[in-house]
Amino acid sequence: MEGGQIWVDTETGVQYLVIFSGYGIALTPLLGPDGKPIISPLPVEEGLD
């Protein structure tokens, strides 16, 4: 399985870039131009792609 998704922490609103490749996975927070994490407004609806 290969691909990428953006996940949102439903408690903090922080957005993460998740990359899948083979048996591996990478997870990193998305950062804005100021170097701070990008935060979605809460509440975040689950199951949105």
C-alpha cells in the first residue's frame, strides 16, 4: 500500500501528513510559513477525506 493522507487530531486540531509505503509509515505535523503547526477549527468531523 502506498499513498498519503492528512490526518487531524480530534482533540487538538493539529494536522499531520501521513505517508504509507510498503511496510513503512511516516508521520509529521504540517507546518505553516511561521513554523507553527497548522490547526483545524474544532470540532473536527471524523471520516472526512
